[in-house]
Amino acid sequence: MDVQQLEQQLNLSFKNETLLEEAFTHSSYVNEHRGKIFSDNERLEFLGDAVLELAVSQYLFRKYEKMSEGEMTKLRASIVCEESLVGFAVHLNFGDYILLGKGEEQTGGRTRPALLADVFESFLGALYLDQGYEQAQKFLESHVFPLIHTGAFSHAMDYKSQLQELVQKQKDYAIEYEIVEESGPSHKKEFISRVKVKDHPFKEGRGRSKKEAEQRAAKKMLDSYSDES
């Protein structure tokens, strides 16, 4: 991993570059280098998730004084969901710097959405530990908050409501959501939700929460309706 190149790209200088390397170290890489001292990024990802949620919450609270609690919650969810985090990581070329095991590399891990989302959060956790909350916030002000201001998340990705409206307009069918799979440790759960609409093939969505999985399943169902029209 070229730490100096990444720092130059981000216009940052880490006091503890080991933290930055750890943020980009996947567990598969650690497993293949057991004879050396490496730590994967899972603990940093846990911390970065909390830093991100706090920073986004604070930004929304201060920026949108007339926005209700429910609206802020919905908007925040769309900003911190896996799909958005993947977009941030891709925009910053984070995939180029991840340290992966050979097996994970060969199966396309460098572009795997969940892995990229984790790396974005682990980087934020490392930045927080190395330079404090204010610097982490400045980073988000440069790379994330401008997207909120331009309205990139204004729709709040409420695909469940959109699907409900569409189905009700066509036929009065019930929509059923079911969590069909739950995996991962308690701090890093992944859920698979299945959505069913009468006379239509079911669709599934993955997410880091039950709500996100349902939203992604609803989006796939919406997309299938669009393909038919």
C-alpha cells in the first residue's frame, strides 16, 4: 500500500501511518500473513460508523433548522447507507489501496460493495483517532456534505413508499417484507430482505440493517416494474 500517495491524494498527513494502513487492511490479508503483525480494519470500521453518524446528524441539525426529526432521520439513513458509502469510496479510489488476501482478490473483493463501505468507515475511524473529530468533520465537509447541499439525497431513498404508491395505483395488492437471512457479528450485521407482491416474482435486497435491506429489496421490485413498462 502506497501510504504517501494516498495522503497526497487526500491532502492529509497522518501522524501514525500505521493507523492508515490498518484502515485499508482486510481480514483476508491478515489471515494470509499470520507470521507478521497486522491488524484488520474491523474495529476501526466500528468506530468510523459512529463518527460518521454523529457528524452527519450534527450537520443536518445545524444546516436544516426547519427539518423535522423524522425527515432528518430519513435523510441521514440515505447518507450513511451502504450504497452511499460505496459511492464515496469509489469516488476517492479507496479500492486501489485495500490490502486483500489472494482469494478475496481473485473473487473481486476490491470492488465488493460491503468491503468498500467498510473501508470508508474504517478510514474515518482512523482519521478520528489520528487527528480528532474536527479533522474528520472537515474531511466530510469536503467529500460528503456538499452532496447533501446539492440535493443528491433529497429523495431519501424511500423506495418502500414509492413501491406502495405504485402497487396501489395498479391493483390493491398487499406488499410483504420478510427477513430471510441474518449474518455477521453483532456490530457488523448483514440482512437479506425479501419483498413479495402478488403475481410478481419476489425480489431480495441486502443491507446493514433490516430497514436498509427492505429498502433495497423495494428498489429492485420498483426496477422490475420499470423494466416491464
